[in-house]
Amino acid sequence: MDIGSQKFADKEKTEGRIERLLDELKKDPEENAKRWEQNRKEDAAKWGEDKKKWEENHNVIRNMLASIEALNKKHDSSMGALGARWGLQSEGAFRNTLRGILEDSFGVEVRRYQDFDSEGKVFGRPEQVEMDLIIHDGVLILCEIKSSMSWVEMYVFHRKKEFYEPKHGRKAEGSSSYLPW
């Protein structure tokens, strides 16, 4: 038994169908031409409708993308503002907590120092200078109470120390021994 015969038409049936199609095409070429023309027009109309639908879909997608981009920009700016606020608030909370620990446990006074550097010695331009001062039995320690600090911030802190000491005529204890240069 031939396995292909279960799934496919045999040669005679296939040839018979092809012969009938050819005979039909030969019978009335004018009728066939009309039928082909009608099919072509119907296909062109369908393509026109499909093209219109595609354009509508593209416009909807473009509008959705524009909305998503606008929301993304709004989200980014909102998150940036929230992060900045949270960073400032968490830094302040960290500073206040550490200040409380230092004052309660070690009997020191912790002050927030703020001054204006009009000559630009610290940042290279006139700018507000802020840092923390720890005072214990007349000993002054300059510090930055922060949750983290980079090497660049260490360098800036060193410049703040160099700004503070001559301006106030007072030398801080051990504040430059942590810098590698």
C-alpha cells in the first residue's frame, strides 16, 4: 500500500482537475478576463481598505508612543525630584541621628557651620560652604557627617578646612591626616 495515497490525490485525479481548469479557461476567454478584472478590482479595494486601517493603527500607535514618552519624562523628573528630596531628607536624618549619638554618648557639641566663600577658595567660584564642627573641651574637629563620601568630596572637605582655619584663626585637630596627598 502506498503511504502517500492516503494523504494526497493520485496522478489521475490531479491531472483531471488540471484538465478541467484549462478547459474552463479556454471556453470563454472574455468571461475569464472579466472575472480576473473583477478580482483585481476587489483586491485593490481590499488593499485600499487595509491600507487605511494600517494608517489608522499607525496613528494610534504613534499617539500611544508619544503619551508613553511624555509620561516617561514626567516620571523621570518626578523620580529625580523625589530622589533629591529623599536624599536631602535622609542625609539630614542621618546627620541628626549621628549628632544625637555624639552629643549624648561622648559629651561633645556638634554644630553645623555655614559661611560664604566670596573669593571662591573652596569651589573655584563664590559659593556657600557648609560642614560640621565637633567641639569637646576646647578641641575643634572639622567633619562632614554624611551617609557616604567619595574621594572628590574628601578633597572638597580638605579645601573647606583650608578655608575655615585662616578665616577663624583656629586650627582643627587631626583633620588633614586622612587625605592621601
